[in-house]
Amino acid sequence: MKLDSLYLDRDRTGQGATLFSTAVAGQQGRILCTIYTVGGQGMHPVLIFTHGYPGHEKNLDLAQSLRRMGFHSVVFFYRGSWGSEGRFSFNGSIKDTQAVLDFVLTDTQHGFDKKNIFFIGHSLGCITAARMIALYPEVRGGVFLAPCDFGKMYLLGKGGKSYSQSIACTIEEGIPYVNGTDSQTLIREIKEHLDTFSIEPYIEELAKKPILWISSPEDEVVSEQAGTLSFMQKLKNYPGHQIQWHRVASDHYFSNIRMEISMKIANFLLENIEHSRSRFNYATFEEELNNLIRRNLAGVTLGYVAEYFQVSVPYVSELIRQITGRSFTDLVLKLRMEEAGRLLEGSVLPISDITRLSGYQEASYFMKVFKKYYGCTPTQYRNRVQEAGSRPIPQETPSRTQKPSDGNPKKSDP
């Protein structure tokens, strides 16, 4: 996975990445879902998006950008909202989220990596996400965006008119967008089930899992006092917790910093993916990768590497960068040049043979790349090692945006 995949389209073949519209069976009918799938074979980490009330902000931009990074993204709508069947209720939203999670856990068609399931919740969606993260060991972690803790808001409203008015206005404004209910019914539902619609009761279990929590002191819909500050104060009782809290200056929807939060979320997810695959061993990955490239210096491609490890191209690309500190392009060049240097030092092979054994087809192009890399010609390199016993050091590496060369000269090659 590469961070620049957030804003660069890489798959222009028309194959692989796509979306599926599906309906998950819920207690009151069909729960409408859209699944944004990654291109490439193998299993892929999966993100389940849970929207707020009533769900004006659906975070489809995040679903798309994180899909480009290598994550399957599942977007769905609670019963009685945005086309899903049934009567809307807050408790029903929780049950619908559970139904979608069960669908992901049992699905065999879409390549969901069930060791890497994350929730991304916004506002009310943080409550439903929190329950799934806390209660399902299969869920690895999640992201909370502008968390709305209705239980906490209601309790604060009992002691101050402003919070009481805030929760009433929030619910009333959403009524035109949901079916089969009214504001009095929804407020009564919160009153009768305060712990159900609160995040704090799950703090002990949430503290055990990686969670990115993003809030804003300027949130005009859910104040940090109601949604965040109390939770963070109690979190101090759990040393060693894995919750990262970021405060940003924005509105409830992060309207002015969409790219910024995309990058924060992407970095968080990359740090917390479990790297265990059918042919993948995190501890030995770099050694196995280097050996794979050395065996195929002339024709190695990123697609070949991804297929070998049975992961997606974006996934293995970012993994290479994380583990080796180099892009795939840089790593291939480094290993080709190391092989050329080894042959120049330890053999009397002509440059034409070293060209081929280093993964290049044309000696003139090989010499151009070699000189740019080491600052001297192959002959000068060999003479310096033999006469002075000193080995030239690399001078320059190619741009990380370039594609690995196949050994033939191209305008974009190093």
C-alpha cells in the first residue's frame, strides 16, 4: 500500500478494482450496502463504515481513497434510512451494524481478510462501531470521527439546558431523512437505554485495541465535552492503551481537512494491519523479497512480487517501503547495481555479460544507469577496486514515482 495511492489512480486497465451493490438481510428487511473492492488477487483488509444520524456525511471519499490504498470498503445504511427497509431506531442501527459485520465474517466471495477488519465510524456511527470493536474479537480496531455519545449528552442535558436543547435539535433535524419514527420516540429510546447508546461503558475493551479518535473543539453538532473529553479522562486509568487521540480545527464533518484526515487514517491503518498471509512471514519478508528479486533481476515486476506473496499490489508496495525504507523501484535498482558490483569485483567477465546478469539487455543503457548510480563507469569501478581496494558508493537513486525498469531504455527509466 502506498500513501500516494490516496490521490493517484494506478489501475487504468479497467480490470480489478470495482464495486458491488448488495443487500444484507436485516431484522426488518434489506440493508443496502456498497462494497468498494481492491484490484488484484488474494485477501484484502476490510473497512466497515458506520454513518451518523441521519447520515448526511457518508464518507464515500474516504471509502474510495482507502480502497485505492488496498482496503476493501463496505458502506451501508441503517434500517429506515437512505433506502434501507424498515423503521429507523437507534437500537436497530446497532443490530444492522452487527448484521453487516456477520456478513463480512461469513462471506466467501469478495476476498475479505478477516484478520484485518476495521470500523470507521462518524458521529452516531462511533457508538455502533464501538460495540462491534469491543464485543467482537475478530474486529482488529477502528477509527472514530467526531464521536457522538448520546448517553453522555442526555445526562449532561439533565444538568444544563444547552445540552438538552442540543440533543433535541439534533434529533429533530434528522427526522425528515428517516422512516417510521419521530423525535419523541428516539429521545425516549436514548433515555431508557443510556449505556447502550454510550461509548464509555466499553472503555476497558476498547483500550485493548488500536483506535484512532479524531475530534474538534470547534464541532458545532457534538461538543467535545459530550463526546470526547470525559472518555479521555477515564482512559487515563488504562495505561498502555492503544487509543490515539487527535484534535483538529474543523466542523463536525471535517469539511475543510478531508485530505488531512485521509492521511491520518491511512497512516493509522498501515501501522495496525496484521501482516500474516498464506505465503507471508513478516519477520523474514525482507530477506525473502531480496532473494526473489535477485533470482529475477531481468524481469521482476511489482505484480510478480504481489502474486508471489499472494497480496495486492498496493499492499505489497507500501509494505516494501515500510520494511526496507525504499520504494520497489529503488530496491530493484539497488539489487541490480549490487550484483553488477559483485561481478565486477569477483570476476573477469566482460561488460556485455555483466549487463545481462545484472538484469539489463543493452550494455550502453546499463553503463548509463551504472554511472548515474555509482558516479563512475563499470570499467572505472573494476579498476578502482583492483588497484586501490576501495569500493565506490552509490551517488543517486531514482525518483520514487518511477516504475522499475525492465532493462531496456525508456524516457522514464533511471
